[in-house]
Amino acid sequence: MMRRLTAVLLVIVLVLMSLGGCSQDSTVTSPENSLPPVLPPASTMAMSLSAFESAQINLEALAANGYETMPLESGLESKLNFINAALRVHFLNLVVYVALVEPVAAFALAGQSVPQPQSDGSWLWTYIFVSDTAEYSIFLNGKNMGSYTAWRMEVSSTDPSDPFDHFLWFEGEVPIDEDSGYWQFYEPLDEPVALSLSSGQVLSTPGVECIRIDWENTADDEHELVFLVNKPDVPEEGSYLTYLEIPTVSSVEFYDSQTGNSGIIKWYPDGSGSIQWPDYRDGEQYCWDTLQFNTECP
């Protein structure tokens, strides 16, 4: 069910990029509800991996064989360390964002619609997409709670084969100074239970926690994201990935809760970097220079 929802919401995101949103303007204000909360930056949900864009990686081979098999092309052996690091970073990025890419993209596009003030003091951004068979609606709600803003995004669908009624996609808290916060993402239950009130009103589609992001931005231009798998009763529960970005170095560190193993990849503004991974060359640290060629570690 989640795969069908993901495919549909990807279409929604693409349509929104071309149409720019589907809400109507409103001038309704009150002294307590005069301005909508500021949307936090997309960097609170996503890593910046542009340093590895030059790596020649066959993502189809990666998906088919896993990151242990490295699809090297002729002549690239002298850049083995850099390409291996890039391969693992891209693989981890794919794994982390398989459940996040559409809600993250939809959230980034929220500014294209006009928020509407609500009676509880919150503001609501609404996206609506109509296909040949169903209507899909995305609801982003933000409410100023004084010291922080509470956010939540829900999705509804009238598709008979994949119905959702205000399914909670993610929620989180962002402090007013935007120095730290968290996002909790959800997946719909594999076999949703039909819940209803005595009045006949159907309750929102139930979901289960899957990934939590804790983020921090400091005055020293330090940016940190911690992605934790907190979906109950899955082998990966408790695994986490830490992304750190400061002016002098960036890094990705991964902890595997199943094996207890961890690995770290670092890269610097000049293009050099290092990899230390349990299944790469006996887990020792290996480096590359400013041109991404293999080199001795300092």
C-alpha cells in the first residue's frame, strides 16, 4: 500500500512544481493569528551530498547488487577509496529517503500555496490533486506555540484501492530561533483497522512510526542531522545515521543495530576525504586527495 501512495504523491509533487499550488487567497486575520509561521528550511530534513556528484556510480547496478558490489569502470581503480565512499553514501541516502522523499519534497513546496488561518490559531496549507479515478489532498498545518512551532502534514485519498483519511505523514517541533528540532515520520499500517465513532465518523487512517530526524543548527555554522529508525519490530530498529556539516569538514556516520558495527566517511572543502567502514579493506581508514585519487592518510 505504501508503494502505491508513494507513486501517487510523487505525481502530486511534480504537478505542484508546474502549477504552483491549489489554494485560494484569504485576508482573514485576528490579533492572535495575524501571520503564518515561517516554513523551516529543507536542510532540516535532507543531507547535502554534492561533493560526491562527480563519482561515476551505476545506481541500477547498485540497486541490483547492493553496495558490496562496486560497479567500477575501466581506469577508476586509482580512485577506489573515493568511489567506494560515494557508493556507500548514496546507498545510505537511498535507504533513508525511501520513506521520506515525497513528504520532504511536498513540504519544500508548501510555500507555493497560500496558508489559511484556522479557528484554533494555526495556519493550514492545502494541496489538491485530481486524477481520473480519485482525489488526493495534502494538508500542512503549522501552529505557533510560543517558544516553538508545531507542524504536521496529513494526506487523504478517495482512491477505493488505496484510501486514506487524514493519514499523519509527519509531525515535528521547530523552535522560534530554529537552532534545533525534530521530525517524526509515519508509515500507514500494512493492514489498517477500520475505526469509526458511534456518529458514523471515520477516524483518521492509523500509522506507525518509521523514522525520526533530530536536527541542530548552531551559531558556528554547524549543521547536524540524526536519522533514527524507530519503526517497532523491524531488524533495522535502533540503527541511525548522523550527518554533520561544519565549515571545515562534513561527515556521515552510520551505526547498524543488528551487528553493532559502525562506519564513518569524511570529506573536506578541498575535495579530499577518508573512509573507514567495517566491510571495506578490513575496516581500516583509507583516504583520497583533492583530485579524488587514492592517497596515504595523514
